[in-house]
Amino acid sequence: MANLTSVRTGSDRLVERGAPLDVIIANAGVMATPFGRTADGFETQFGTNHLGHFVLVNRLRPLLRSPGRLVNVSSAGHRFSNVDLADPNFERAPYDPFVAYGRSKTANILFAVAFDLRYRSVGLRACAVHPGGVRTELDRNLDPLQVQARVNQINLNLASEGKEPFIYKTVAQGAATSIWAAVVASPGEVGGHYCENCHVSRIVPDDQPISVNSEGVRAYAMDPKAAEALWQKSEELTGEHF
């Protein structure tokens, strides 16, 4: 995903093979990496988590047969930041690993919104999902002590709200929403939406607080105009038009 030459080579092979696809689950990704750039010069997280998938999914779209689905694995981390189409590679703004992660996860949602709007008329639907907090290698770039301190703070906040402490999901539990959105829920139920804990999540206004570990998707991540603007910018950056 961090090398568009590799993405194009792989997608070309699949298209040449011609086997139809029912579902694409875009699950690859990195989180809170040190500042760096992909092989194509994009900021690592935006380039890997969004642009790599943007090219791969669109190149594979002819293989998706109706009723087909795209499931983009996003995160509640989208709340860290909206996308910044004027400075996607942090050439002007100071780099913050979680802001960069938030931008990329918002992009995952907006990409699903735009894809769904484009292709729902031909029987292809798209959605984004938050898998929940899962113990995987995604946090490989974080200090374990910092992770534990963050969990401790989350639990203090939850306790003050009278809620149960945070518990990591198993890998299977983390995969559940992706599977539900891909093959269990009806196309009309999930198409164009953000899902978590095996249901469609509510949209929370950008100026309304969301407590830690609570459900909800920011309104900026569901904005059709922003989704279209991201699509156009992604085409510009990758040099491919779909």
C-alpha cells in the first residue's frame, strides 16, 4: 500500500486473471508512525492508509459484481483530525503522528462515501467501519508505557461517567463489524454509512463533544462535498482518474 507501483502491479494481475469479486475489505494500514514518506513521496499514513487503497480499489472495481460491496476499515481515530487537502503531506504544518493518523482515517470514510455515491446505481455499495480497540501490531510505533497510560486515563474518564472500564477486543471481535458490513447487513442498511459494533453509527456534529470510547462519527467525515473534493485531490496526487 505504500508503493503505488506495487499496488498497480498487483491490481493488474488480478484484473488479468478476471475472477469476479463480491467484496473488497480494505483493511491494511499503519498508525502513529514517525514522519516519513512512501515510495511515491506521500506522507506515510495518508499515502498508505488512503492513497494506496484509493488506487487499488478503483483499479479492482471492474471485478466487483453487483451486488458488491467495499468496506473501508477506518477508526474512531478519525476524530483526531479532518483531512487537509491543502497540505496533505505536512509540508507546511508541523507533523503530529496522531493528527496524520486522524487525517488518513477520515479519508477512509470520505472515500467510502464518494464510492457509494458513484456506484450505488449499478449495485455497488460502500461503507466504513471502526473495528474497536484490538490488540494487534498496529501500535508497534507506540511506547507501551504511553499506551497503558492512555488506557488508564480512558478508564478514569469512563469511571467518572459511571461506565465499565475499557476492554480490548479479540481479533475475532475486531473483525466482526467488517464481516457484518460485508455480508450480513443489507446493502441499503450500510451503504454510505460508518459502522461500529455491528450497527450503523450516529453522526455527531463537529462542535459536539464525544466522550472517549463512545460511539459516533464526526459530521465532517460524512460530508458528500468533502468526499468529492478528496476524490479529486486523490486523482491529482496519484495521477490516475477513475
